[in-house]
Amino acid sequence: MIDIHTHLHPPKLFAAIRRWFAERSDWDLSAQPTEPHAVAAVLRDAGVERFVFFSYAHKTGMARELNAWLAATAADLGGFGLALGTVHLDDEAYLEDLRLALDAGCIGIKLHENVQNLAIDDARFDPVYRELAARGAFLLAHVGPIPWSYPPDEGAARVERVLQRNPDLNVVVAHFGVPDSARYFDLMAQHARLHLDTTMVFAAHSPVGGPVEIETARIEQHADRVLYGTDFPNIPFAYGSERAGIERLGLSATARRAIFHDNAARLIAAAGGEAEADSAAKRR
Ligand SMILES: [Zn+2]
């Protein structure tokens, strides 16, 4: 099992994020660890073979240092955890930030439209997306302001523009593209590099999502581009809930293997994550 969507943050930032959740939401995260090895231990105990983690550059001037921390943390985890870096468009040298992150071992980037106050179809991202595609690295994007509000359609339109302009870029849309999952499933037929992760959508009592009205047959049809993700450790429920929710869908063994492992393994391999894991293991 590979978890494509988890979070590790430097200690001060993680404390600030936890404070934000405590003050602004009713999510109880007190049971969840934050220290990287403690997070990794929970994942390992749950049967995870490999996980992808990332953070947020919510303001300018922090992406480069954050990416260095993420890459160093991945190395420290010996290849069990792989990092996505990030960029902030208002940083002067954001393209250089990206290159340094990829050189240091990040296998792509995470963008969060709401936290970073940006739109993923901003033309200033074009050189970023070209660089990612050229290196086989991928973009994982949290599109729009979910779970705090659910404006329909516009997010999917932005993703479609990114895919049209960057046909060689692998894109993973977080949270199953809620609230536009059906629209994304339509887009998947036309865009072979569009993926969705399951993060927080299938867990019982998840604060994200509401009803995902996608027939199991449609998930089967595009199971080669659906990836298991969880948002651990920033979830107000037990780690196993997401997996249990996906199991309840009654998918075929082929689809389950693709969602829980093969699709993520393919993205990681394309980004050189295998080599990265090997060299991290050797460095230990
Ligand atoms: Zn997340």
C-alpha cells in the first residue's frame, strides 16, 4: 500500500498548523503525531510500504528552506517517505526553488490554491510545469477552498486549462476533485495524465466531501488513475478509516491493486523516486 497524500512540516510550522485547526475548526487532531518518525511508524504499522508527504508555503520567502527540510526529511526516512516540494509564485526565484527541490530529491510539487492564495492555471506556473514534465515529476494540487466551501466547476476548469497547456504533465487532483468528481471523471477520458487521489473522501464521518455520487463502475473504468491518499496526520479520525471506506465500494481486485499501490508506484518511478529511495537507503 502506498499513501500518496500525507503531511510532514517543520516543527514550528506544524505547531502553527495545529493551532490553526484548534482555533478555526472542530477537528480533533490531538491523537495524531507530528514528528516525522512517529508519523512514519503509524503508517508502517498500518501496512503502508511507502508514502509521499508535503507541506505548504503559505507566504513568500519560505519555499526554498521548506523544500530543503522536506528533502532532508525524506533522506532521513531512508526512502520510506518521499517528498513533494512547493513553490510560491510571489518569490522572485520560484523556478530556481523548484529546480533545487527536484535536485535535492523531491519527486514533484504540491500546490494548495486556498492556503497559498493562487490559481493553478496562473500563466506564471508554465515554466514550473514544463520543468516538472521534463523531469517526469508530478503536480499534486488541492484545488479550490474545500473543505471550507464548495464552489462548483471553476476548479475543474482551471485543471483542464493546465492539462491542455501541459499535455506531458502528470497531475493529481487531491480529495477526489470534490465537489466536481463527475466532471473530473469526464476529463479523465480526454486527459491521460489526470489523476485523482481519494484523500478524506471515503472515510466515514470525514469532514470533507459530502456525498461523492460516482458509480463504482466509473471508478473501475478509471481505476488506473485513482490513488489512495489520506491527509494523515491532519485527520480527525483513525488512519484506517479511508481504506475501510474504499474497501466498502466493492471494487475489483485489479482496481484495488491499482488504487492502493500500482498507480502511485508508477508516478514515483517516473519521477525517479526509486533511485531516490535507493540512494537515501545508502546514505543511512
Ligand atoms: Zn492534504
